[in-house]
Amino acid sequence: MARENPFNVLWLQAASCGGCTMSVLESGASGWFEELRAFGIELLWHPSFSEASGREALSILERVESGEIRLDALLIEGAVLCGPDGAGLFNRLSGSGRSLLDWISRLAPLADYCVAVGSCAAFGGVPAATPDPTDARGLQYSSGDLGGALGVEYRSRVGLPVINISGCAPHPQWIMETLQALSLGLFGGADMDSFGRPKLFADHLAHHGCSRNEYYEFKASAEHVFERGCLMEHLGCKATQAVGDCNQRAWNGGGSCTKSGSTCIACTSPGFERAVGFMRTPKVAGIPVGLPLDMPKAWFVALAALSKSATPKRVSENARSDRIEHGPAPGVEKRK
Amino acid sequence: MTRIVIGPFNRVEGDLEVTLDVADGAVREARVSAHLYRGFEQILLGRPSEDALVIAPRICGICSVSQSLVVAAMLRAAQGATPAPNGLLLTNIAHAAENVADHLTHFYLFFMPDFARASYAERSWFDAIEARFKATSGTCLREALPARAGLLEIMGLIAGKWPHSLAFRPGGVAHAIDLGGKMRLLAILARFRGFLERAFFGAPIEAVASLRSAEDLDAFVTSAGRSGDFAAFVRIARDLRLHAMGFGPGLMMSGGAYLGAAGHYFPSGVFDARKAALRAFDLAEAREDVSHAFMRESDPNPAKAQTLPDVHREGAYSFAKAPRLSGEPVEVGALARQAVAGHRMIRDLIARAGASNVLARIVARALEIALLAQAMEDWIGDIELKERFCAPDAPTRDGAALGCVEAARGALAHWASLRDDRYTTYQIVAPTTWNFSPRDSAGRPGPLEFALQGLEVGEDGAASIAVQHVVRSFDPCMVCTAH
């Protein structure tokens, strides 16, 4: 695993909340910096952690810009603000007088790999929500449309489009596994989905492995957020439409959104921030508008009707309770 | 006079620029700038009330639970709802976990690495401190980061994930825990206490919580064989006279922290460090001035204001507005919270310097870590598993609603107006908006600007390490400041 040269990473924050940094900082049993070192990943500069400040920090950026320091990967956290009027002045890098739009446009072509950390850098994210006051864009997408701050044609030095580790915030391991694979030269175009998201999380749906699966199967639905039933029918859950292995990984030691009663808002999807009424399911004639990806509507309606009629009392009553009212009846382990 | 610009002023949350006018080796005037504006207050307008629970936490990835809870408090006011007591307990446990994690992150990742800079190489303590606290490579990180991640496992249980969760509701929390969950919470706290007592305090947390004066503190950190990172800091701080540096302007306030059935665990109030006087906290006295902000004029009352950005405004140097309480700048944060609460050691540290100062700010955070670790254990014990964890939502009433909580960095308030459950106004004043506000129309500097005035920077100018200590002692969160 040891590299001859360090894998040079520059991490910049544009219009971000800093949450992606906070997330990745949870990574590593001996801490994030040890984990980076184990893979030969060198942080040229990170706004939250590096000793270099002010003039020292600008000097590092300028040496990267001039080509004096090799840039293996440019990691951007946060949306790129193009407003007002394309000038980018809603977000300037302190001490430099220059917009982040300008810095990122100059640095991205110099990087072997360009990585969007989080949905803001990938697609625009919450700052791009209506009325999009700052013309916030992702690096290569504006919401679901190709383009973004770097343009449709952008390719990094190895010929890849921007790698979009979406999520708000992404799981720490989505960030680290992608970065580790990049550092080892093991990540290529075939490892990304059609929106540039690493398949290592994007080949799954957030729904896969949901602890509420039995309620989903029987369409036994919660009507209040604190009930244990499925969150899809009434409470806006988009886990059957959103990519992410969210329910197959442990978040903060064992959690997930749907486990905690947080409905899935599809935070890995381009344009998720455009929803109005995140926690209410839009319906037409009583049927949810957003049905599971690639499932024919008629089938879904028929199956839902069938499974609702077959729901065991245990499942239907637990679904409307804030706790387990009825445990499973003894089955194979029944006492003789 | 020389003007120097320091930026990107890093190892803070977000991006910061500080401009200093220096004459005769001392800072004459300071200006603090936030150069990021995302428009959250504009984005929230016209949305259903509940959507603020999704949007507002995303202002800040380091105090996301605080942002969730202030929305929940504001909606509680708008709904006239009464929360479930268990919900408040789990809320307080999660909130304390975030705030303690923030205090730890500040200490180990943002503040202490400055003492490992080469400019201190001649100090007797340098070699040990450099090995322990050097940015990104100090040995402390191998302990402190896993301890932080371990503490944040509380979020996995209560909030699903951190940052950014939808688990916090006006009526409590969305997920009831069972007996296993309660035991896991206790186990997480026990493990975290182990880290604190072994590495951070080198002593039982009770020994820190019971310190009553500056003498107690000095005796604690100099007692024979005292190990621990906190004591190492206090000894350095005494050597560098950090208690005589970075004086705040006088007023300090707390909106009250950790709401329970019997009120706030740390009470609300306004403390005047100049007179050691305490008065009641009332946000009706709050006004925002935009004379030096990249903003057009609006109503100065946050209950009525709109946010109208203008990057070309003459004389502006920050996207932050300047909040004032009855016309005065106010310092907020752990030090203000504990001064308002009347903690005797904290009051003593302020009284001896005659003002808030760098040492006292760091000590107050460490003290809160000890106090909260104890409180969290108590709150877990108080959970009644048979009772509810969340009350149902009620329809929102038209009109104004105000929510206020104490984030790690101080008072965080959201003012909203609702009509037919949609926001017609939305104003956010965050802790660092208070601490790092620009000047107001009367020319009064914000608290950091005040604290930097008169600071000796000698020949170092922009490279002055004293500037780094004063600025970082406030633990600024720049992403919240201008949102």
C-alpha cells in the first residue's frame, strides 16, 4: 500500500456548512489523520486543520496554482456561488480578494482528480434551493443538469469528470473509501454512476436494509413521525427512490435516518433541495406520486392493496405506535 | 499606521478575514469580515413551517443540532405545543453531546496547535507541547478524535446520524429508545468519561466541576504529578499571560441552556463584567444594524426585518449584520453562559482581569465539558421508558414566533412570522453574529474587534501569534455568522 510519493490533496471549502468535514473527521479508529497517513495521503492544506494560516496558506494555494506543487486531488466542499451576475462575490476566499469561483476554476484543471464532497459541491445542494439567491451551483451540475460552475466539458487531468460524493452530509466512509481508491489508482470512470457518484454507495437504494422493511412490505404506515411504521405513504420518505447504502452502514456507531424516525429526503439526489413539504408525501387520488424506482405503477398499487389486506395485527398496531406493542408470536421456537 | 489583512484565518469553522490597523506595535483598530453569504433567510420564506427543520440545520455542520433545536423551539411557540419530558431529556443529551464535541474539537484541533508553532520554540514547555498538539500530527489526535467519534455515537442512537438530522421535533424526538438504548447511552458516557479523566483532565471530572476560584484552578494544574491536556493548557496560559489578553467589551449573555421540566439547566441572563451585575435576558432588546454589512437597510427589529444582500454597499466589510442588545455589543459563549449561571471560578477569573479574557474562555469550555458529562449521566437516568418521547404536532398559529437556544458558541435565535403555515419573515442571529459583528452606525466595534484593540503585536504584524490566540479563543463559527 505504501506509495513512493505522497498523494497530494487540497481541500477547499466554498459555500459549505462544514458538515462534510465534520463527517469525515469521524473516520478512522485512530483518527482521520492516521488513516490518511496509512494511505500516503498528504493534506496540502485543509481550512479546518492545517497549521498554515493567512499568508502561509495563500502561498500554498499559489504554489499549487503555478504548478510548483503537484495536485493529485482537489476536494471541494460546498456549492460554488456564481452570483451576483456571474462575479462570484457572495463567496470570496479571505485574504485573497478572489472569489472561490475564480480559485476553483483555476485549480480544477490542474488536478488529476476533482472531487465534490457532499451534495452542495456535487449539485448545488441547499444553497441552490428556491429562490437560489446566490446562483449556487455544483462543480459539474446545476441540480440535475450538466454544466455547473466548471462546465459540461470539464475533465480532470486523467480525463475524468467530477467525482460526486453526494449526501448531506455524506457517510464518512463514502468520502474515505473513494479517496483511498483514488490514492491507489483503483478508481476509474466505471466506478461512477450516471451522475458521477461512486457506485460503492450509489449502487444501492437508501431503502435497502431499512429496519422498517416489514412495515413497508405490508404498507403498514406511520401517520406521525414518532410512530414505527413505514414513512413512505404519508411522511415523505424517498428511500425507495434515493441512492445510498444508508441502511447498510452504521452512521455514528449504528444509526440511520429512517431508524431514528427521520424521513429520507433523498439528500444524495440532484435537486433534493427543491422539494416543498419534505415530510409530507405528495399524492394523486390517494396514491403517492413518487413510487419506487423502476417499479410499474399498476403493480405497486395492486401489491400494496394485497399486502394491506394481509397485514398481521402485530404489524398494523406496531406501525401506529411509538414502541413495540406486540412482539413476534412464537413460531419455530414454540414450546412443545 | 500600517493596515494588515489576515486571511484565510483558518482553524475556525468556516472562512474568516481580520484586518488590523497597527501603530507603534499595537492594534489601533480591527475589522472582522465574513465573506460568505448563502441566503438561508431568503430560502426559508414562503416554505411550510416544518421545512425549516430540513433547511435550517444545514446552515452549520458543526452546530447542526443547535440549529434543529432552535427551529423546534420556534415551532413549539408557533404551535403552542407542550413537549414530552422524555423528548426533552433525549434532546438535551444529544445537544450536550454536540456541544461537548464542539468544545473538544475547538481545544484539540483549532486552539492548541498554535502553541506548537515554531515561534514558541524557545519556551521550556515547547518540545512536549509540539509532540502532543502539532496540527494534524500531534499524538493527542490519536486519542481525542476517536473519543469525539465515540461520543457522537449518541447521535446514531438519538438522531440517526450527525450532522443534519430530522429527529428533533417541537414535541420531542421522533424515535423512542428502549432499555437497550438506555444502556448503550450509559456505556457511551462511561467510555467518554474514561477519556476525559485519563487524557483531558487527568483527574475525576468531579474534581474539575468543583473548582471554585482562580486559586483552586492554579492549585489543580500545578499539583504534583498532574497530567492531562487541560492542565498543560492552563500552565502555558499563565506563562503567556493569556488572562491579560483579549478583553471583551463588558456585556455577556445567555439565552438559557438545556430546557427541562424545571426550566433551564444553565439559566438565562445578561452579565455585565464591568460591574459584576446580572440582569434579565430579553431578546426584545435585540436590534440588527447593517451600516457596515453588505446588506441594504431593513427594519432593525429581527422580528420584522428582511435580508437584502448588496455586495456593492459603500463602507461595508462583512456579510454579517451587527446585532446589539439595547445598543451594546454582547459577548456570548461558554464563558458568558457560566458567568450568567454564577459559577464561582468563572466569576473569579473575570473579576481578577476586570473583563472576559482568553484564558477564561478556554477554561469555561473545559468546565462545561465536566459539568455536561455529569449532567448527561443524570439525564439518561431520568428517562422513563414507559412514557412518550414525542407529543404530536399542532397547527401553527399566524403571527410572530421566536425560538432561542444556547449553541456551543452561545445564544442562537430564530425570529419568524407565519401566515397560513408559510414563513413571511425569517431572521437568524447566531452566536458568532454577536461575537464577530462588524461596527454599527455609532462606530461601536463588535466584541472581537473590541478584544483586538490595543493588542501588542510588536514587530510580527500579521504573523503575530497573539492575534491567533485572541481570535480563536472565541471559537468562531463563520458559516453561522452570515448564513
